[in-house]
Amino acid sequence: MGCMSVIPHWTVHGDGRHITPGGVVAPEERLSWPRTIGIGMQHVIAMFGATLLVPTLTGFPVNTTLLFSGLGTIIFLLVTRNRLPSYLGSSFAFIAPLMATAGEGIGTQIGSILVAGLVLIGIGVVVKAAGQRALDAVMPPAVTGAIVALIGLNLAPVAAADFAKQPAVAVVTLAGILLASIAGRGMLARLGILTGVVIGWIYAASTGQLTDESMQAVRDAAWIGLPTFHSPQFQLSAILVTLPVCIVLIAENVGHVKAVSAMTGRNMDDLAGDALIADGLATTLAGGFGGSGTTTYAENIGVMAATKVYSTAAYWVAALTAIALAFVPRFGAVINTLPPGVMGGATIVLYGLIGMLGVRIWQDNKVDFNNPVNLMAAAVALIAGIGNLTLSIFGLELQGIAWGSAGIIILYPILLALYNKMGEGQLLAKRAR
């Protein structure tokens, strides 16, 4: 099928009620509207836990994040010309830099998100013009995996500290997440984190461990109202801590394109640049007004795989639903009642999952750690990130994420050149000849 119009239009799949045997509902198709709306609502449920957890952990306004999540999804669908089904929710990768710059205020934090979005747009333009090979040359899997891993593992002390504040609540939350994710089936397994958080919250509420202030805020919150907006401010140190997140966003967006291509049996590699541009635009918009940075969601890939419905119509429904919920302040107030123990139980899993995503990038790409270049570069970057190496340069204080990410990007090609010209790499090349 040729390039679709940016104006949403879908043909009805079969009779609109059933999926043809062995078939799928393609991006340009839809089922009947009642079924499409139901599937769209299912996507909202799938993304809820992760999207709402990010602003809850970072102190960002929940309703504002929901608003820009929905708007970002619409931007993504328009830029990819309704060819690539995806929901843009809050990116976990932003948690680390936002927590690291919490003392600077939300204006400085969203200013950094805005700049990261602009950089991602630029990368998307380059990828669209030069192809994905240019991206692979600058950031090979050995580098990308290390940066993704250190972004998650950098926050391990924060998770441990919250866990220790309310150990019983944290244990109940963690147990709920593990049981739902491992022993659960279908949607329960996909919503394991949200399930554990709800169980932990109920336990905390029943044992009197929710603060009176947070409960009073729920009672005082209106049912209908506007989201809270903020203006961005720009501080170089905060921006440099946040920029490495772009590595994660690249991996997630390109991975999403590959996943949808495999599931639909279509080659969508030409949309990789568009996907990065779209996510960059969505993140820039969110950063301009007080929302969290966005990314494509693996949870929604799971829903598509389970339902065999890849219709972009369902994602328009999901986006509009999220926008509608953004204008319910009491909903955001309820989310803000989550106590430290629940946060600790959830983040000890979430931060670890980000770290393991880096390991999976190494594994999927068969990165050879018998090669000393891969081994040494990754080792140095990980310790700088996990240990949160913090140094000042020309009066600018940089933390572990910035040092680890920038360090491996600069160090890796230098070590590789030395290995190939002076080390065992040269000997291996000679033997091969």
C-alpha cells in the first residue's frame, strides 16, 4: 500500500466483528467502532501504570503528563502518516536525570526535557536522510547497551532508600509485582507493576501509612479542572545530565519499528527517522509546558500481539481518552497519595528493568565481551554511572550519567583504534590475511 494521508481514514476489516483466520487487522484497517473503542481503552489500561508512575516518582503533575502523553500520541500518528501504531507514554529513562536534578526545580527539569526532545528531532532528521546505518556507526550495540544499563542502575540507591522507609509496604508491593508478572496471565501479567502498586497502596491505607496531607488533597481536588502548566528554564548542567536519555529513546523507537514490522509482516524501516522525529516533537512539546518526556510503549506491543489488531484507529481512541482524563484533577490527587514504601517496592523493579534492557541490547546483538575494547569501555562507563561519579569541570558539575555516557561515546572509538592498530586486533587482522 502507498503512503497514507495524514487525515485519519480506515477501511473496515472483514465484517468488522471478526478477524479473518490467520490474518491481522492492519494499521489502515479497523474493526467496528464499538470494538475499536474497547481495544483503544485496553491500550490506555496497558500504559497507565508506567505512564503515571513516572510523574508520581519525579513529582511532576500527573494530569499534565497525561495530557501531553495523549497529544504526543496524536503527533506520532500524524508524523508517521497513520502507518505505525504506537502509544507515547512517559519514558522511564527520564526518571534518573529528573531525580538527579530535583533540587533545581521543575522549570529547569522540563527545560532539559525540551532540549532532549530537540536533539531527538535532529537525530531523526539525520536518520531519515542517511538511513539507520549512520546511527549504528556512531552508537554500536556495545556503547548503546552500556548507556542504557547505567541510566537504570544509577538510581539503585534511590530505590533502596525508599524501600527502607516503609519496608513492610515495600515488600508487599514488590511481592504483588512479582506474583502478577510471573504467575499472572494475559493482561494481569502485562499490568504487573500497576497491580503491585495498587496492592501496596491498599496495604498502606489499611495500616494507616498514608499521610493526612495527601488524603486531604484528594478531598479538596475538583472533579473537573485544567492541568497545571509550567514554563521551562535552561541550565547547562541539568541539560548535560538529561541528554544521555536520547540514547534510550533511539533504542526504544527503532526497536518499536522493528517489532511492528515483524508482527505485521511489513518492512517499516523507512519509518525509523519519522518515529524519532515524532517522539522528539512530543517530548519537546511536553517539556515546553510541564509534562514528562515520552517514548513508544512495549506494553502496547503486547496488547497488539495478543489481539492481532494493529489498527491506528485504536490509538486515536487511546490518545483522546488520556486527554479527557487529564482534565480530572481528583484523579491526579489520588495518584499523589502513593507512599515511599510503594515507590520503593516498584522502583527496585523498574530501575533494574532499565538496567537489564541494556544487557538485553548486548545479548540481542551478540556483543563479544572477550573483546577487551567492549569489556573495558563498558566496565568504566558502568562504574562511573552506578557510582554516580560527580566531578566539576570549569565550574560545571556533572554526575555519573553524563560522565558514563559521554565517556564511553568518546572512549570507545579511541580504544577500538588502538586495539586495531597496536593491540591484538592488528595481529588477528594479519592472521586473517
